Amino acid sequence: MNQAAMFKLTYGLFVLTAKDGEKDNGCIINTAMQVTAEPNRIIIVVNKQNYTHDMIMKTKEFNVSMIDTEADFELFKHFGFQSGRDVDKMADFAFSRAANGITYPDNMVNGYISGKVISETDLGSHTMFLADVTDAEILSDAESVTYTYYHKNIKPAPQPVKKKGWICKICGYVYEGEELPADFICPICKHPASDFEPIQ
């Protein structure tokens, strides 16, 4: 089986935000889609290791913002390469609040959708949330970023590495060593060992 075929599936990229009490947080996800029009419902799929996941499990509300082609790599680093358990992701970041009180980025996104969770499905490493759409706004006419566009135009090319090890095909994280544990999870993007390849 060629695992690389999985990268041919079409994905968008999104900033998912949540609020628990006074705490605001967000992360990057690649699975959000409308599943019904009447009633208007969407699903999002979130890695259980993300702090935003835990906030949504508790509060049952979120905003999902569609990243646009004017976004730069700093947005992905800001929301995807650090944990809200350790840093305040909204500090020194331009954002507004939707009617549900949850933040959304002021730029580099072309719209947002607010959701109220009605059910959760355990998918192992991730949870799928089914939600009623409670609000939605268009913020710009810029095109939405796809996973392919991100890899070709936004993500920096990996720099040559001379060490023995394994490199994450998603974010470029390098695991040093001869063997990569089968249960290894990338500490940056949370992808499994199957998304690593040997450094040549």
C-alpha cells in the first residue's frame, strides 16, 4: 500500500477557536465540512491532544475560520506549533469576537462559522464533533487555502539535514535516531509515525 495516496485527498486548513471562562485558545485543523443544509450542520475533527479539543468537549461551542491564500507561515506556527496549555495564543494577536463570544482571527482568514455541538464521535486519536451552525460571516474575497496550496506555497521547504533520523512529512520535525518507535507522535503537528520518512 502506498500511504502517500492519502495526501491526494482534498483538505482545507482552518483556525479552530474556543473559549472556556476567561481562557481563549485556538489550533489548526484540516477537517471541517458542511454535512446538511436543513438543518445547517457541520462537522469538525480535532486531535485529542489539542487543548482546544478539551475546551470544546467542555463548552460545546467553537468558531472555525477558513484560512485564505494571503496567510503566511507565521499563522500556522502560532496556532499549530505551540500548545495553549503553555502559552496565551491570543496575546499580541489581532482578533475579534463573534456573537457567541469566541474569537476569530482578524486577517488571513476569509470567513468564519460558529458551531454549537450536538454530538461527539470518538475516532481514536481524534474526536468528530457534529454541530448546528449558529452564525457565519464572510470576511474577504480571498480564496481558501487547501492542504496542497499550503505545502506548495506557504510551508517552508525542509532544510538539508546531515543527521540520522526521521523527518515528519507534515511539518518537518526531525526525530534523531536509527529507529522511529511505531507509536511515536510528532510533538509539533501531532501526526503519527506513519507520516515520517527516513532522512536520506
